[in-house]
Amino acid sequence: MALLVALTAVAQDYEKYFTPERLRIDFVFSGNATRQEVFLGGLHCENEWSGPHIGLVDKFNYGEYRISVFSGNNLIYAKGFSSLFSEWRTTADAKITDKAFNNSVWIPMPKSPVKVTISERKHEDGKFMEMNSFTIDPASLEVNREKENDYVIDTMLFNGPSESKVDIAIIAEGYTAEQMSKFRTDATKFLGYFFSYEPYKSHKNDFNFYAVESVSAEAGTDMPGKGIWKNTVAGSGFWTFGIERYMTAQDQSKTARACSRAAFDLPLVIVNVDKYGGGGIYNYYSLCSSDNAWEGYVFTHEFSHAFAGLADEYYTSDVAYENMYDFKVEPWEPNITTKVDPDKWKNLPDAGYFEGGGYQAHGIWRSAKDCLMITKDCPGFCPACNRAINAMIDFYCER
């Protein structure tokens, strides 16, 4: 299959190629540590596209995967993303087991048939290689248009049209119908935390926030290590990959269905539990606990993974990953470096090189001694993180 060395787009005209609607493409990733495949799972027409109407080909080159949409030979949309499956492939379990994970990606609804390709980032050189391609016809009977839920959606913060703002849908996870007032209180509390940190504080007018009152049958979340299992909307749980604090929702399609009627660029899940933990994956989702002493830090830390593609800068905590980074390849994450690219932090004020990051004590560097991506009580982000967050906000809000 062809190697994607560079991506360029035709002069972008949203109305020429896309309708106001949003198309959710459900995929199934399968494989193990040494091989992977991707298959088309389903298509679903959702509410209006809330992403940018310009900048339809993202410029960051982030993520473990990339979705590209072509009209004829013209690239009309592209975006990078990561997944829980790509993380699992770096664990010991993936060396001995084959597994499949559900994954959802959103694009503007095309007006006519398009070719959609999914590409993987090769570990050995960091370049993208096409995995599979699909022809999608928006007029096909395979495009599901049913209303998937009737959850109440509350507008928490509105600063303008979705196409020029960062839209975040906060999903209630593990809240019963009787606990929705608690969810609204929790969501408001977390917005206060979020906008207390720079650079988010200075960009408050660039965000819209919506609360999705997704009702779960039971309160809480799964805790497999304690034999606790709960029937919840997103199917979240601790002990992901055997790490107690790592809370994720393994079947991402459940999260996707929960926010299918909301405007969003990124789904954010608040889990009704007081145990420390959370998780965040680039252009996938982020999760955090609702009632923990470190909840504000976890909320902002995990959101920054999912929104700006930031890597963890810590290197002493237990993780399940093995050899996630090749020291001969520059990491795609903007806040760590193997020094393969000597210009990565060029002209970045106050940036230095502090060894340790990306779960490795040696061979990976971060731009400051301390940062919210490494310690809980740090008051802010390092220079590389600040620049990356600002750049991502500017991308979504380009007018």
C-alpha cells in the first residue's frame, strides 16, 4: 500500500463537498503486537458537524492513526487520532493474544461518494502507511439515521458558532436518573477547575461546553480488581491493562452513541466515583473521576492528552506499556523528544531539556523540570505543552 509521505488538500470549500450534518464511521481494529487490521463497522448520520469549516486537513501530524477523505483525487478532509487498541498493542498481553476493539471517528457528511482511508503510524520510522480504504456513499441505505438516544443536553457555556469554537460534550457516566442534579453540579465544578489553568483560562471565550445527561442503570463504575461491576452508559472501568488507576471505556462505540446528538469536537466523560484515576487519548475521549481530592488536576491532565495530543511526562509510575517509543524516531507528541528532530523546540522561549518522560527514565526529554503532565501539584504546563495547547485552540477557532 502507498506510503503517505505528505498530505495536501485542494482549496477547501466546505459547502462544495459537505452537508451541515456529521457522519460517524464505526471501525473495528483487530490484531496483536505485531499485526493489525481495520474493518468498517457501520455508518451513522448525526446532528450538525461542529468542527471547523476551514482547516479541514489538520496540520499537526499527530496520532497513531489518520483518517483521510478523498473526492476523486482530491484530499478534502484528514485528521489524526489514537485509540485504546493502539495502546494495548504495546502491552505484554498483545504478544500472546489477538483482540478486537471498537472505534468511532467523525467526519463532515459528504455530499457525494468518497474514498475513506485509515492509515497507521509505523513504529520503526514514524511515517503513516495505509491500512485499508472504503468507499462511502452518503445516499446508501447503510447510513443509519435513527435517533440513538433522547438525553437532555444542557448548554453550560456558549461563546459562538460551533465552526469557530472548541466544542466539548461532557457525558454523564455512572449517574442514575435520580443523580442528574449531582452531574450538573459536578460538570459546573470541573469547568471551574479547567479555566483556572493557563492557557485555557485566557481562551475561555474560545470554548463551548455542553452537558449530556446520559442516564445509567447503576451508579459508579467497574472495579474489576475489587469484583465490582456496574451497568453504565459508557461501560467505564478501572484496572485497564491491569493498572488500577487507569480508567477507560474499552468499547468506545458506547461513548460515541451517548454523545451522538450533541455538538462536540471531543467527548469528555465524568465518572460518578470517588476513586483516583482517569484516562485520555488523542481525538478519542477523556475520562476522570467526579469526587476525588485530585479531580481538578486529573480532569485537566487527561483532557490535554485527548485535545492537544500531549504525552505523559512522568517516568517513575507503573504502566503496562512496553517499548512504546523507539529512541531512533522522534515522538509525534509535541511535549517530549528523543532529540532526533533538533528543531522540535526551536524558538520556544524558556524550553530546556530535562531527561525522563514518556514512561522512560532515559532517552526521552521534556521541556521543563515540572509540568501538569508529570506531577499532580504543579501549577501549570511546561513551555512545550503551552505552545501545543495554544496551537490546537487556534486551529479549531480559525475564522
